[in-house]
Amino acid sequence: MNHKRHIYKVLRQWKTNPKRKPLVLRGARQVGKTTAVNHFSKNYDHYISLNLERPQDADYFQNYKDVKTLVDALFLEHNISVKVISKTLLFIDEIQESPEAIALLRYFYEDLPQLHVIAAGSLLEHVMDKVKKFPVGRVSYLYVHPLNFLEYLEAKGQNQALEALYQIPLHDFAHTTLKKLFHEYAIIGGMPEVVNTYLEQNTLTALPEVYESIWLTYKDDVEKYANNNTNAVIIKHIMDTAHLYMDERIKFQNFGNSNYRSREVGEAMRNLNDARVIQLIYPTTVIEPPIKPDIKKSPRLQFLDTGLVNYELNIQASMLVLDDLSTAYKGAIIPHLITQELLSLNTLNYKKPNFWVREKTQSSSEVDLVVQYKDKIIPIEIKSGKEGKLKSLHQFVDRSNHPYAVRMYSGKFSIEEHTTPMGKKPYLLMNLPYYLGTKLEDYIDYFVTNHQLK
């Protein structure tokens, strides 16, 4: 089953760009890179697909050192005339397996710009330093993620729900339906194979085998992520235990009740971060732009997909009976998923969200997310409960140079005016249903543009 991914819009723009460069798709394994290119290839008269994990395909880049000869050999093998080169798409999959192929990308751009070239790789960060002539400035990047909620609705054919989501502000009558659909998505996650299986069989009982297969694939890749044998052992330990710590900020030293040192765990974590399997999300302490991550402070862990984490935690069945998912697994699931939703929108550049902390000897404050909007940093708390319980949010607002704050929760959309308990500062609170994660920045724009303190 092929899904309508929002990257198709970018791919179409790339195809028609006269200054087009070879395009490199980046992202973890099994997020749909290959499927997306295979579908996009239907826009071409001719399509050549190589997978460099296959020796016979990798041999082209060993045997031919200039792109013109290489392309002549490929076109001959596939019975395509070089006269139609501009109507042909060449796809080089798993390009991280061949430093020679990566180095040649620049020459496709310089010597054969009429040929449309897309490459994909899931572990590129681990080979970049091994490529003597990495084609910096000669390629474009496109980042691919698991399906977000909008793409999930598209896959389900929920066109009316999609239409309702694009209406800003949301109509009250859409709330119940969208919340129900989002709960379904929040439980199973956005891995394409999982979504396919669920839509085909319409039952959670068919999914454990798929989750296990995906997770084992990542664990089998450990040697590729690792710099040495010790690093491989630590990476495996992290992958076996990390999901148990998704509700808290982590320390590298002795992570997962181990005896591993901070330096060793940090190196392993950064390798997993580069592979996009488990990422480090760092806090910021600033209240005015630009947002600067503080890598000296303890980070949170962000997994590739919330559905995979739910499976590892064995909480999917318990989530089925919850009306408010912001209470699931110590309140950690919805903040994790909203962070995943924001990451999914980063297709042309890769920028991780941040959270805000204020750490004092006697007390500390932590706001789930902060988003920069023009000259403002907007605090976002993700929790249910009454407005008066948003203690950390109030501490941010008291120090901020603007009156805007956001609370994401299970309730309906509304905008209210309040006063902080301690600083007695008036502020505007936008209550946003948590199924609007992919539309968060649009709603912040609507909020700031159309609402001011009275």
C-alpha cells in the first residue's frame, strides 16, 4: 500500500527545478524512503533502481570511476537510449554502503545535470567522515520520517477529518471524531508497515509481529552504528532499556542501571542519535530568541516512533480504555508524540525541538516544549488539569517579554485570559487539543496575530 506523503510535494518541485541537484533522502530504516521514490518514479518515462546492498549493483561504482561511462553502462543494461536521459530517474538506494557512490554524486550534478538522480541512505552520518570528497554543495537533502497524523488520516481516506484539521480555528463539532482518530494513531504509531497492516486487518492483534520485526532490524544494525565492539555492546544495552526512561531526563553515567561511564554512554547515544533511532532532545534556559540548546544539561530521549515505544512498554491495551492519553505512562506519551509530529515537518532541514528548564537549588521548573515565533519564544505545556496547575508555564510567562502561552490537552480549542499566581502578570492561554500537533505553528501564528490582551 502506498501512502500520500507530504514529501511528494517537495519531490515534484525538485523535478521541475532547472537548477536541480541530486537529491539525498535521509532518515532511519523503514520510514518509507524507498516506497516514496518507487511511487514518485511513475512521473518518469524510464526508471533505474539500484540497491547498493546488492553486490551486482554496488559493482557499477567499483568498476566505473566517471559518471558518463557509468550511465552508459546502466542505460545499456536496462535497454534505455541515452537520448531520453532527461526523462529518466536514477535511484541509488542504501548509498551509505558505497563511499564511491557518494563521492560520485557531485559529478552527476556537474557532468550530467539532465539526469534526475535520487539517493537514499539510513546511516549516512556514519560514513560521511569516511568519504574523502563528500559532495558538499552539490546535493540537496530531504528528510523522511514516520507518518504523522495528517498522513495517517490521508492513508485512512479520512478526507473530512483532514478538511476539519485545516480549518483554523477548529469547529467544536469536529473534536470528538478527531480525538478518536488521533487516539488510534497514537496507539499504533506512524511506521508505514505498521499502518499498512493495521489498515488491512483493522486489529491490534496483527501488529506485534510487525513491531518486533522492525525493532530487531534496528538491533541487527548495531554493528553499523558502533565505532568498536565496546560501543556495540553499549548501544545494544541502550536499545534494550531506553524505553523505560522516556518519562524522565537521563544521565549518561550508569545509564540503565549499568556500570558504563558517561563518556561511553554519550558516544553510543550520539551514534543512535545520528541514525535517528533514539535522539537526544536538549533543554534551553533562554526566554528570548534565538533558542539555544544547553548540551551541558540532562536531555530527554526521543524515539523514532511512539508506536514502537508503546509496544516495547506493553501499554497499548491499557491505552485503549483511556479517554485522556495525556495520562498514559506517567504523562510521557503525548509529549513524545507531539515532539515526533513536529520533527515530521522538518523535511528540508533538520532541527530538533527543545524544552525549557529553570533549575534552582530549592526548586526547578520544566516546560514541555518551546517554539520560536518571530521575536517571541512561546511556551507549550502538554497536560490536562486546571489552568492554575500550570506552575512551570507560569514561571516562564512571568519572565517572558510577551503574554502568549499554549496548553495542549484532551479538551476543546479555546483562548482564555488569566493572571499568573506569583507574578500577577496577565497572559493569554491558548488551549489546544493534542491532535493538533502538526498544526501547532499555524495555530501559534493565528493566536499571536489575532489576539491581544484587553
